[in-house]
Amino acid sequence: MITERTLKKWRADALHIRETLDQVHEEPRKMDLWEPSVRALSDYVLRMTQVLLDQHLLRKEKKQ
């Protein structure tokens, strides 16, 4: 099972990637090829980690 700590790290990494992509638009020609796929992957990681973190919270609620 994936731990809550790991999910939070993955989420933080995905957010960092999105912030970096937003800052690097100063050289748009170099990013045209790979930026959409990296952004899509980052968005996917954010969505999936949110779902899994929600499941962790629900599991904690049931135990208490």
C-alpha cells in the first residue's frame, strides 16, 4: 500500500513541476514539444494523489 507520506511527496513534486513550467515560459520554443505531455502527467498525478489521500482520510475516520 502507498503511504500517506509518499502521496504527499508525489503531490508536492507534481506541484513543483507545474510551477516550474509556468516560470520557464521565457523560452517557449524549447518547451513546445514536451511541455503539454509533462503538464498532463503532472495533472494526472495531482488528481490521483488527491483521490488516494481522500481514501486515506476515510480509512482513518473508520478506525476512530
